[in-house]
Amino acid sequence: MSASESGNHPPLAGKHVVLGVTGGIAAYKAVELCRRLIDAGAYVAPVLTEGAQRFIGAATFAALASEPAQTRLFDGHHPIPHTRLGQRTDLVLVAPATARLLSDLATGRSDDLLMATLLATEAPVMVAPAMHTEMWRHPAVVDNLALLRRRGVHVVDPEAGRLAGGDVGEGRLAAPVHIAARVTELLLGAAGGPTAGPLAGRRVLVSAGGTQEAIDPVRYLANRSTGKQGHALAEEAHRRGAEVTLVTTSTIESSPGIERHQVTSAAQMADAVFAAAAATDLVIMAAAVADFTPATVATSKLKKTDGTPSIELVPTVDILAELGRRRTPHQILVGFAAETNDVEANAKAKLERKGVDLLVANDVGAEGVGFAHDTNEVLILSRSGARVRVPLTDKVAVAGRVLDAAAAAFSHPPDPAGTSA
């Protein structure tokens, strides 16, 4: 099935990005950034400085990008590679951008292919600095960045976190997912988020992660969900132009354009989901919500010396079923089912019982599937009778297939009167 047939139109399709990589330890993260841009449909032309090649090889980018990585201003295949790169691109992105690159760009000093390209382009320029805290705070770097911002250069500020050598502080390269989101926002012409794509104009609510139900101030009941699939769904919906609200228990980073609500327990998740659901077109309940919670929570830590405790459990709110009862006209509901046996039969039963339009089921006992993995294998069932099996692949690709199915469901809006609980 082609992208057009499935309704999957990558948001950056037709966009050309020159990805400049400079000589910092964070150069390895540019590999993930390159992959994210490619996945979003962009044509990526990598340019590596001599310093970058001390940390990461050109062959790596040649394998992932849209064309071989270029490293030299002279003696290449093209007599004037910098003008060729600069004239045909929609954006020159430098990640990581070292203090030296920022200085050269501020002064116009050109002695390599990347700097020559930056000076030879009229396309927007975006830099994502990465360096040690002391360098990031140095007056020369601060002044150079201020000058570049005044000239219209887009800056993705670094984050605080662990740095090279075990230090901790400001200067860590922004997460590739955040940089990719900024690129999408810039190229699609919206400061607040994407405005193009198959989900443009749609409001999407995604839940993610496993809830934690407190037993005492120290212990809780939980499950193995990490939230990776839910976060992949939220990011993919965002890339496709949707206005996304994410209710999550996970600490996984999310793009700046996504409205995020951090929760812990099933009750907190229910409150956040119900508050947002009425205003959304598509609700995807990817979270693994606890079915039971302790009837009472001990105010102090339970001691082994006090004997084996007796913990009475009571049911939590069935969020998915309640969403089915509360659904608004033309709203699409997507549920998830983590199974260990009779996957399809259990999924079909849950599809009818919960009153959802799509049910995404997986066998979490299978190798490489479900909780904690970067990969997943799912079966997508629809109330219309459609059945899509997605073989083992990465969770980003699974998210795309789920959203394809949801987009198809919009063509056959639900009948709220016909839902069941």
C-alpha cells in the first residue's frame, strides 16, 4: 500500500534539509535526528566537518540520509558544492553546533564546506548548540548567539543534564525529537506547531504509560508499561498536523508543541482524560491503566515485623468504557489490549464491550513485543470489520499504522446511539 493510499502523508515530504554536524561529543545524536527527519519525509543532505568525523563516521550518515555525506569543500564530485547545497535547500540545520561554529557564523569566517554552505544559502538557518556549561555561559558565546538571533538564525537552546566527562549542567544538546519538532514547525510555517498534514485541524488525545497505585508511602502496584508506544502515537499525530494532548505517567520526553499532563494513578489519569476528551476528535487510550487499586493507603511504611499485610483491592474507573458512554458525535475512540493468549478473540470481545471504533491488540508475551521494547507487533480491529495485522517493527511505524486506521475511521463516523459499554 502506498503512502497516499493509506492516508499517510509525511509532514516534511518535498522538504530539503542540509544537516550540518560539527565536532562535539553530541555528534552521535545527529544520527537519530537524521533518521527522524527522514521518517518525516524530508530529503536530508548531511555535511560533516573534520571535527565531526572524529566522533562519527560519514558512512553512518550515508546509510541513513538521502545522499552520501559530504565532508570537503574541495576535491569533491561537484566543483562548487557549497552553492549547490545552499541554493537547493529549504533549511540548513546544524546539530550539534559547537562554540567554534557559532563564532565562525557570527563573523562570517569560512574555511570548510559547512561554513561555506551557511554563507551561500538564503534559506533559513537553525542551530542546536551543545557544549560544556562553562562554554555555554561564556560572554563570547552569549554575544555570538545574541547576534545570530538578531540576524534571524533559529536557535534550539540546549538542555540541562549529563555532559561529557560525567559533569552535569546546561549545554546538553536538545533531544533529537525536540529539534525535529522545531524543524517541522519552521518548515510548515507555524510557530505553535504543524498546520499541514493529514490530521491538520484535528484534536487528538493520547494516554500513555502504566499507572501506579499506592500501597503505602514507599510501595505501589504497577505494570510493565513504559509508555513508549503511547508517546510514539502522540509524536506521530503531532507530525501529521494534529493538536495533541498527552496524558502520561512516563518520563519520556515529548515535543514542545504537545500539551502534556503528567499523572501517576488511575484516578489521576481518569480525571485528566475526561477533562480533555470532550473537545477532541480522536481519543487513543494506549495507557496500561490498573484494573484495581488498594481500598486504603497506609499512612506509614508497612513493616515486615508487623506481619504479612492484607491488602483489599477495589476496581478502578474503567476509563475506556466511560469514554464510550460519554463520546461526542463523530468522535473516534481507540483502545489497546495487552494479551498473553487468545489475542484476537479477546480483542474482538473487548472491541464490542468497550464501545470503541478501533482496538489495537498485541501479545505481550511474544519476543520483542509490547512492554519496554522499542518494537511491537499488533493486530488492529475495527468496528467496521476491517482487520490489519502489523508485523514486528518499531513503535513509530506501528503508531503510523494505527493513525492510518483512525484516519480511515473518520470516513465512517460512529453512531453514538449504537455504542455499548
